[in-house]
Amino acid sequence: MEKDKNTDQQMVSNEDMSKGQIQLSIPPHQVQTGGEPDDIALKNGMSTIEGDEQANLDKEEAVLTNTSSSCHSNQSMKDAASINDLSNTHEASIQTGGEAEALLSKDLSQQLETEESKVEEALKRITSPPLPSRVDNVENCMPVPLKASSPPVPPRYKNGKASFDQPQLPPRQMVNAETLHLKTPHGNVIPLKPSVDVVGDHPSPVPPILPPRRIENPLDLASRMHFLASTFKRNMLFYENESNSIKCDLDNNILSLKENSRKIDSHQLPEEIKSFWLNTIDDYQHILLDDTEALHAQLSCGIPAAYRLIVWQLVSYAKSKSFDSIYETYLTQDAPFGVQELEDQLNVMAGISSANIKSISNVLKAYLLFDPECAFSIDMAYIINMILNVCENEANAFGLFVRLMKVYGLRLLFLPSASEVDILCYKFDRLVEEFYPDIYSNMVEKGVRSSMFLPGFLTTLFQKKLPIEIQPRIGDMIFLESLDSTMRILVTLLCNSRDELSKMDFDDMLELLKSGLLDAYIKRVNDAQSGALSANECVDKLLQDSMMELKITPKTMKKYASEYEEIHRLDNEREEQYKSITEKNLHLQKHVRKLENDYTSLNREHVTIANELVKNRLNIESILNENNGHKLQILDLKKKLDSEKKKQASSVYVPNDLKKDLEETMKKNSQVMDENLKLQDRVSELERTVEAIRVANENGVLFEYSNSKNHPLGTSWSGFRKVFK
């Protein structure tokens, strides 16, 4: 009985969890199919997820389920054994009730720790986050009751029947659209307080409600595996970012496109193809998720010409009334290029009909005015010509070209930086390296790079080389998939010419890659078919082979783009470091030159000062010599002076007697001098008298002499005679 009970418990622990309702984010114009939500989620998931990924996920869930179930089964066996032992001896249970309860609690804690360690080990072994372990038996979450008479809780089964062998599992939280899209899968969820049930005499907490399982949107899963889904998802994001008025306009136009598709007379098409494309137009998202491979196969054969324009406008959301007014506004303005020169170039370009030349010029003028950042290129004329071959209305062609440039990223090829071209070239190199490593090695060995020939194909969307009837097929690939999907064409052409490429040198290989790949493919196919196929049929076979045989996923292309960004991030960092180092080097060089100039000037000044110092030293020596000569002369003069002084001192010495006589002589001399002065005064007076006498004689007047008192002449002469005695 214990084994049967444990088996039933393990079955309950491995019971499938109830599936949540899955709702896809569908715009108003998309039609949703009926049916159960679980069936829709399962069907969409199986159509978009590869078998390997689903197998890995199931394997991880199985590991965790088996781990948890084995732990619960071992625990339940031990609990059942302890209950049987206690029921056999009622008295022992009464006496040792407290001790048994303590021991059982300790055993349960040890078992819980063991179970947690096992769960942690299982979580480390798996790669994706698994579901948390679910407690199947209520008895495992509470202490073992002492009374064996406590009634067990009946479990819940799928068919609704209850059994008295195991407890009933609590209901699991349902998964709906709100938990999938409006709430984060692993957000900050506030845990619910577990309710308390009474089993026997002991309260036991009810296991908490399990969190909802994270189920990814099937569109997100499919967008990593198919270009169709990734392009549709990108267009959906563009649609959701528009304003409500534009959304309403797009919805109305899409409904009108669907109505117009039912009015198209396509009796020449097979009924199967006609019904498929009508269903695709009615509910593109449903066909995309449920029948991706069929849609891809039909696309490889090309969209029927009757439905091509509708499908392009439907998928790209290019049918809008706003384009009509924008186009008419820009059409009245002046073109940013020479219109006549453009038309002259278009007249001589192959593949462009004369009826489309004026329309091409108008559409190109309107777009360049609408997007002034985009540079003018004659390659745009090929793309507009392809759209005009499908859509005769210029306004509708303008809308498709705007969507192609803006939403699909084609304008990045015509920007002045043209960084997208380098990324596409790197993706192409990685594709060739992965699928055909011998061709890639040969190209690298010969020095041929994809940037030498690939931009010419991408900027014109292969329109230069393809026949006019096949050119819209490239538009089918781009509008429904992406620009990356067109690389399969060139990769297939390289594979077809691998033998010729291995024998060529650089010039011949580059010439073949630029212009001869398609001709070589047509020639090879005709040789294989004995010339039974035309050029259009050969190109049709090329497109089908490239789309069906060469498997490329958006995930792979995204990985290549990430590699390019990482490589160029490092290159840009190195370039920035190189620029900074170069700038520092230039600055240091200028500083060194300045220091050299300063050093040179200082050196010159030093030499000048040294020369002056030498001259000054020589001058000092000469001055010192002169000084020494002068000192000698001074010494000689001092000696002479001293000798002269001595001589004078010796010659001037006079005896005392002579000194007295000399003094007396000097006194007498002074007296004589005084007397002499008095005589001179008297002579002067006499001269005046003589003059007065002469004047009186001349006048005839008698001169009167004064008495001797006034004129002591007698005394004067007597004195004069005394002097000369």
C-alpha cells in the first residue's frame, strides 16, 4: 500500500500545469482566429520554434520535475513509516509525543535542506530559468500529526475525481494576456501570505500560488528564425509608433486594399495560388505564424503580378492619404539637382523605359526634398523604376519608396557616411566564409574584397543586371523579408562560379564579380539544360534556388552585425587612442622644438657671455698691469717727493742772525713802499696842476697858485728831495 501511495504521489507531482491564455498583440486591422488560447499558443510555438530548442526546454523541465518529485517521494515514504510506527503503539505515542515531534521536525528541516541543495544543483545544470518546484503533499509542509485518526485531504486529478490517498493540489494561477504582455515576467511581485488550514490538531500553511510561466510571444520567436517574421515585427513597431490619426488612416486604407484584392480578376492563376494569396492578404499575421514555410515557398516563386502592389502596400503600410498631399507639395518646388541632366542620363541608361523617365524625375525630386540628409545618387533611379513598373501612380510609388528608404533602412546606403554599406559587406563576407570557405579563402588570397563589387549590387538592388520582367521579384524579397535576404542571390552566384574564380587572377576575378556573375550562371544553367531555358527562366531558377537552398536567419545576420560593431568598436577605440597619442605627440614635438629654440638661444647667449667674460678677464689683466705700473710710478714719485722735501728742508735752513737782519730789511722795505705810494699820489696831484696851468695859459688866464697851506707844494718837493737823497 505504501508503494502504491508513493506512486500516486509521484504521479500527482508530475501532473501537467494548467496552461494560460496566450494572446498575441494584433493591430486592429488584423483578423484573429478562433479556438482555445492554449491550442493557439501551442500551434504558434510549434510553427516558429525549432525542434532543438523545444527539446532542450522539455529536458530542463524534466530534470527539475524529477528532482523535486524524487525528493517529495522520499520524504513521503519516511513520513508514512513514522505514522505507521506511531499508530501501532498508541501508548508510546502518548508518552513520547513531544520528543517524536521534535525529532520529526528536525528530520523535516534536514530533508528540506537536502531538497534545496538538489534544486540548486539542478538550476546550475540548466540554462533557462525553470519552474519552481511544486509541493504536492500537504503533509510534507507540516509536522507529522500524532493522531493517526486525522482524516487525509483528498487530492485533485485531471478528471475531477478525488481520492482519499493523497491531498488535493491547490489551483495554479492562470496565465493570460495581461501577465504575458502588460506585466514583466520577473517583475517585483509581492508574495501572497499563505493561508492556514487545520489538518488534525496542527495548522499547516497552504503552498503558495506558483508564479506564471514565462511564455514568449510567438512573433518574437519567429522573428529570430525567419526574415518574414522579423520584417513584419519591424513594420508593426513602426505602425505602433505612429499617431492615432495616422493609424486610423492606415487601417482604413488596409481595409480598402483587402476589399480591392477580392475584386481583382485573376482567373489565369491556379486556384491554389489565388486562394493562398487572398488568405495572406486577409490575415497576413496568421499565415505568417502558422504557415511560414508555405509563405516562403510562394515568395520564392514570386508574388503574382495582380496582387503584388497590394501585398507591398499592405506589408509596408505604404497606403496613406498623407503621401498624396506631401507629394503634391514637393512636386511644386524646385529640384535639388539638374532635372534636364538627370533625364538625359536616364535616356541612355539600360532597363529604364522612356515612359518612366518623367515620373522617375518627379519621385526622386519629391523624396530628396522630403529627406534632405540623403545624398543624390543615380542608383535611386533604378529602384524607383522598379516601383513604377508595379505602381503606375506616382504618389503611391513615392509612398513605397519612402517606406523602402526610411523603414527598411535603404537610405543608409545613400548617406554621406555610408556606414551601412560596410556592415552589409561584412555580413556578406561572413556568409561566404561560413557557407563556402574555399571561395572566401581564394578571394582573400587574391586580395579581392566585397567592398569592391557588393555596393554596386546593393544600391541598385540588382536592377542593372536583371531582366525587366524579373526586377519586381527583388522588391518582393525586400518588402516581405529584408535587404539582407538579397545577399543569398550573390552568394549563390559565387557558388556557381567557384571553379572559374579559383583559376583567375585579381583583375579577371574582380571583373567577373562586378559584371559577369549572372551571365556565367545563365551559361552554366543552359549548358546543363542543353540551352532549353531563357534568360528569364534562368534568373527565376536563380532566385528560387537562392531562397530555398541557402538558409539564412535574422539571428545569424544580427550576430554578424554585432561582431562588426564589436570589431569596429575596438578599432574606433584604438583609432581614438591613436589620435589622442598623435595629438599629444604633436604637442610634445612643438614643446621640444620650443625647448630646442630656447636652448639654442640660451647657448648663444652663453657663448656671448663667455666671450665677453674672456674679454673682460683680458681687460682686467691689462688694467691690473697698468695699475701695477701706476703703483710703481706712484712709489717712484713718492720717493722723489720725499727726496725733494729733504733737499728743500736742507736748503731753506737759515741761521738766526740772518733771520733778524732779513726781518729788519723787510720792515724797511715796507716803509719804503709806503713812502713810494705817497709820492705817487703827489705826482698825480702835480700832474693835475700842470694840466690846469696849461689850460689857463691856453685860455689866456692867469693861473693862481694857492697858498702853501692848501697846496703844500714846497713841502712836497722837499719831501721828494728827501726820498732821493
